[in-house]
Amino acid sequence: MKKPIVLIMAGGTGGHIFPAMAVAQQFINQGCEIHWLGAQKGLEQTLIPEKNWPLHSLKISGFVNKSFVKKILYVFELAGAVFQAKKIINKINPDIVIGFGGFPAAPGGLAAKLSGKWLAIHEQNAVAGKTNKMLAKFAHIILEGFPGAFVDDVNTQYVGNPIRSEIEPVKWTKSKDVFNILIVGGSLGARGINLLLPDVIDLLDGDNINVCHQVGRNNKDLIEKLYRSNCKNKSIQNIEVLEFIDDMAAKYRWADLIVCRSGASTVCEVSHVGMPAIYIPYPYHKDQQQLKNTEFVVNAKGAFVCEEFDTQATTLAQKINNLITNNELLNKMSVQALTCAKQQSAQIIVQQCLKLSNEYYL
């Protein structure tokens, strides 16, 4: 019997790509052949070739924050990308198409519909995005990373967000005699967090504090300069500034606390690890998706949330100081975060997708 062929659609940022990569690997483990549909400009252009997975790229950009004229031009760009995606689908003839969002998901999903292919969509965030709301009208399976992402009466299943295989076995434990703080703004960094944290770190109390701060591309020199000029705290033993963290599993093992954005993948990974967290959601989304991503774990008392425009260096430093001196609270947060982690999400997604076609069952 021939291998099922699966077309994964995901692109842009790590929030779309990393969950899709975890699912792609699970499909491969189940004996499937994987193809990837991405955009010409996006993180997938670096990550997917490293896996030696076939990558097909569309000429497509985003719709949000465009001027009226550019939105009109986007309609023509989208039509061209749908035509291009349909040609790709006809060539590889996938048994299943699954979208994880990002620029290629809209044209790819429309092309799958026009080609009569089984279509699944996965929404990572706690509130569904525009592309998935559109694709939900004709998708055969709608999968949610957080419960209640689709408020309309649609046929959905809560499956959680897939965790990268290297992070699956990682579980948080408190370091002895040191306190390690991991600061992450997402795969592209976060300007608000980058500019705020050097002042916060300068106000921390305690002995043997270490900091690792991922700042995103082209930000390293500026943030290192801010730490040198703004942070004179003698409690800080070491400050490491990185553009990108290649081995996130190692940093999760190292850290006692994470201060970060609250993209869907980040929240689910941090909860899976059981890491005490302070989330600073990206404040510019109209639907406040990152703030809503935190509600599940914050309500369970597994994390704190600080909204960027309401947070001063002194208030965030006080919150971190309270955790530095309170191992009991850190341990309770870890336990509660773990209760919010959906286990075996990638396996569940693969099972549901393979059941779409009567020809393939696990």
C-alpha cells in the first residue's frame, strides 16, 4: 500500500511553523510522505530545508496592516497564489492537506478545496484568526490549540498545540544556589520586552542571578549596550544576549523563570515543561490573541501576566523578586502549569487527519 502523502501548510513565524514541524515528524513516524507549503519569505525557508523535507513556496504576503490600495493588490496576489498552490497540489497529489496558519494557509486551503482534497485546519491561538475562520467554512476537521477558539457553532476538537520532540521530555526543576532567568520575545524578538528588561534586571535582589535574553535578529548590539549602561546590579553573575536560541530545550532545562511573549506555541511549551512564567502579551493585536492565550494558565495560577503598556520596570522587578525568594510559590506554579498542558497533541492531530480518508487508519 502506498504511503499517505500529507501537505503541511505553515509559514511566517515560529508560532505557526514549530507546531507544524512537530506534527510533520509524527506523520513521518506513521509512515507518511511529507511535503511543506510555505511562503517565499519566512522562517520556513531556513527551518524546513534543514529537515530535508520537500518545500514548495508561494509568492504571498500578509493582508493585515496594509493600505487600501495594497489590500486591493493583495486580492490579485492571493488569486495568483491560489493558482500556484493548485498546481503544486495537482503535482504531488496529497491525500491530506492540513493548515497551521501563516501567509500560505489561505491560498493553500482554497486550492485544496478547489482540488477536492481532505482539508484539516489547526488554530494555535485562543481566538481564531481570519484565515482559519474563512477556511473553517469548508474544512473537514477543525482543531483547536486552546478550548473555545472558535466561538461559532462549528465542529471543533480541542487537541492542544503540538510540542517539538526535543522539548517533550523536558520538565522544570528549580536550580540550586542560583536563579536563572530566561527572557524570550518570540522567534523575531520583541521591542517592548527588549527595552524594558535591562532596567528590570538592574532592580533585582538576591545572589547568583543569571540572565539569558533572546532579542531577535539585528537587536543584539543595542540590547547588549543597554545592559552595559543601565544594569549595574552586582547580584547578576552573567548576562547572555542572543539573537536566536537554537537549543530551546537546553534553555528550558537551565531556567528557573521565563519572562516572555505569549504566543500560542510558547504558552503551550512553557506549560508542558511546567516552567513558572511571567507573560507580557504582544499588545497590538486587535483581538488581543496573546492576552487570551494566557487566560487558561493564569486562571489556573500557573503563571502571571503583565500587560506591556501597564508595566513599569519597578513593578515587574518586584514580581520577579517575590519569586526569587519563594521556592514554594515557584513549585506551586509549576504544578499548576502542568495541569494546563495537553498531552500527545501531535499524535492526536495525526490520528484525526488520517481518519479523514477511509483508505488510511492507524
